[in-house]
Amino acid sequence: MLTYFRQRYPTRIEINAQGETIEVPLPNPMLEAKLHMALSTDGRHWTAINDNKPIWDQFMRDQYIHRGADGLWRLIATGGGGDAENRKQYGPSVTYATSKDLILWKFEKYIHLMKDVKDESGQLVRNIWAPEFYYDETTKEYTIFWSSSFKDAGWKESRLWYCKTKDWENFSPAKVLFAPPYSVIDGTLIKHQGTYYLFHKEEEFGVKTGERRGIRVATSKNIAGPYEIFKGPLNHGQIAPTITEGPSVMKDPINKGWLLLYDYPMVDQYGVSSSPDLLNWKIEKNVSMPDDARHGSLSKLSAVEAKDLLTTFPNTK
């Protein structure tokens, strides 16, 4: 199962030699910031359900969905709410929801993950983007992680942060998870043979650095780091072409190895790469994805679960 929201970006942001931000208009923008789903048997060819329309009328972006150890599906997403006073006092929040069957969803609450973190001037962060979580069977803890920045745009000097919870009621204080020598957003994790692989987007671009908005990976033996950046073969260290973001990773369902999915947000496309070892990746040429899909997350379903989704949300076109 691939879950995603839909968007065609209205502008592409660039930085000139003077460090000034320039917005370049893009054609035919649109945004449907709600939960969408698609299904696949090979991880390369995905078919949207419900005619590529939302299956839940709740505002969200960058949603991450995974089944918990208790069998409950949990969703965490960019796009928290609450009134202006709450945001002023506690900072931005994320959306948290649950479901027993992926069909009926229950909004649980908005979570202010960075409410106790301030910079040297006493300011709260300006954003919480692309939250995800990882469940540790040994400690019975969920590690929640996301990107945040204190700057006037979420892509500026961004870092990955994390906290832990066992019950989704009590959360440990937020700490920095990953602070590479570049701005970073869109983290996602997978563990293999005792090593954590942290896929993420390097968020550097402009005249001074060149175009460096692309996917990278770092590894650690500890989920909280420190992480060592892998030097990929593309664009001086990256593992996917530019401009890409929103990585998600899964075991390859038809070949030995893994698949990495990511979107090309400025040209309205989606990419898939395959790897035998989670480090060295090859772009898959024969792929198909739902129109306008952005920032997907991946989960394995049973045949019964997939059939129930198709029955509840059939395609009519």
C-alpha cells in the first residue's frame, strides 16, 4: 500500500548569487492535501483506489501510516491544527489519527512535538514537517522523528529531531537526531541486520552550492545516532537524481533487495530505484504511479486487506 497526498507545486524556489530567494512559477498548480491510497503487487506499478480521490476528508500532508505492535494502524502527518493562541504558546503541531481497518479513521489529536524547544532568542520552531515513527520491539517504544527549522522557511538550516513514546500520551523531550553539514528534511528509517538506514533529503540549492535537492542515506547502529553519511555516486554523495524528495523504502516484493520510492516535486513525476544492499541504487525505468502523488509512505497488506479497500473504495473510471 502506498499512501500519499496530491500536489502540483505552484512555484520552484531558487536562490541567486546575492542570496535572495526567487520563486519561479510552474504551470497548472493544484493541491489535494488529504489521504489517498494506491495498491501494487510488484512495488513498481501502482494503481490508485477511489479514482485517485481522497479516502478521508481530513487535511494533511506528508502522511506516514504504519501498523503498530497492537495491530492498530497509526497515522502521523504534517498539517496540525489548533487555534492561533495554541500555536503561539506551543509552536506547530502534527496530526495523529488511528484506524483498525484502514477504512474508518479516527482523528485523535494534534501533537506539539517541539513545544519545549526554543532557540537562543527564545523563539519556537516555525514548522514540523514529514513526521514518521519507528517501533522498537525490544524497548516497546515508538521513536517519532521529523524536520524542524527556526528560520522563516522550513527548508532553511533544517535538522531532523526525535522523541519517544510508549503510549502516544507521554512524549520524551525532543532532541536532535541528525544534523549533517547541510539542511535536511524528509527522513525515513529502515533497520537491516542491526544497522539503521536513515534516508533523507539534502535541502541545499542556489548559485553558491549548486542544485543539491536530492535523496541521501546515512547509517548508524543506534536509532538515535550518531549517523555516518554514505557517499553515494550521484551529484557528489546522493543516491537519487535531483530534484527529489519524500523518500520511502520497502523490501522488493519480486526480487532480492529493496525499493526506494521518491517524488520529483517540480516536474510532477514519481521515481523508483532498486538496490541489493540499501546503499547502491539503480533507477527503475518501467514504473507507473498515480497522477500528482506526493510524499508517499509504504506498508505491506494482506490480500484480504487489499480486497476490502478495493471493495470499499472502487474505481469507477
